[in-house]
Amino acid sequence: MFYDVVVNEWEEITYVPTPLGSLLLAVLVLALLGGAVAFARAQGKKRTEAAASSAASAGPAKKPGGKLTVKQLVFCAMAIALGTVLSNIKLFEFPNGGSITLLSMLVICLPGYFFGLGAGLLTGVAYGVLQLLIDPYVLYPMQLVVDYLLAFGALGLSGLFTDAKNGLIKGYIVAVLGRFVFAVISGWIFFGAYAWEGWAPLPYSLAYNAIYIFSEAAVTIIIFLLPPVKKAVASVKKVALE
């Protein structure tokens, strides 16, 4: 009812969402975005209360209103949409999966950096569900969980450093490492048969996933360290939190 079992061009048995399954995935994306906004509002309230307590002259703290909720929803949705577009701008694509894209991981890290850990994790999972909807490659149910929910959800770990100095760089590095861990687990358990000749599944997965994930991370960090880019991201965060 929710998925079809098909044989792909490599003669693998895969699972593809049916129209009803696709509809449910779309609803799940919206629900996750709603959860992300709820976490973002809670984080914003904490920031407001902290600012009020540290400055007695600031007066009573204002609670976030409906407009802020809409703004948070728009920012999270835009991050997912832009990340999806950028994920299809591939600087290099590997034959057995994985590619070096144009800043797609950084964009998905932004909601966490702007709004905190909870919002970041749910936005990352929502992005993973959207990837599953657009370009599914599922051989096993648990592989779906690891590749689409956990690996992309890990990009929300950027929220651990939302208020830290150089928080986006720190958060991005931790988020990328989180995605790498789950990608390695998936490659080791589910795709070990594709290991290079003479390689055991785990070393193969470590090397294979490191090549494309860390290559994109290196390119992204170099671009982000450019002063105009840093200034632009800081301006966007200011607008997101106003």
C-alpha cells in the first residue's frame, strides 16, 4: 500500500513509495517542520528570558508571537528547499553513491545554528524524508533509517553551538562528523558487498565515505571563511532571530 518492491537497473530489490506512501512522507515533512518551529520558539523564549535576567533595565521579556512562528517556519522550509536544490548541484558523483555537492550540508545546518538543537535535528530529519521522497534508494528498512533519518538528522547537531563563538564552523564540523558516522555504519553493514577488492567492509566504508563527505566539508569551510560569506550568514541569522 505504501511502497512497491521493484528491481532496479543493477538488479537489486528496492523499495519505492507508492502515491499514498509519497503523500504520507510529504505530511511527515510538514509535521517535522512544525516540530522544528516548536523547538525554535522554545529556544527563542530561553534567549529572551536570559537576556531579561541579565539586564534588569531591559523590562519584561516579550513572548514570541505568531509572526515569529511564521518566520521560523519559512527559514526552516527554505533551508530544506535550498539544500535539496544544492544537493543536485554535484561537483563530483561517485559510482556507488555519495557526491560532493555545493554547500548542501551547510544549508541544512543553518536551522540548528539559528534556532537550537531540537529545531536543527527535526529539520535535518525532514530533509532526509524529502530526499527519500525525491530520490529513494532503499534496500533494507533499517538502511532507510540510517541513511535518510539518522545521517541527515545528524546535520542538526549544529544546534549544539548556536550561541558559541564561531558556532557555525564548530557546529558544521560536528554535524558533518555525525553524518559521517552514520554513513560509515550504513556502508559497513548494508553495502559491504561493494567493497573494493582486497578491502574489508569497514575500512572500505570509512575510506569511501570520508572521500566525498570530508571533501565537501573542506570546500564548504574554505568558502565560509571568506569575509563576505561570514558577514552574509551573520546577517541572515540576525534577521531570523529578530
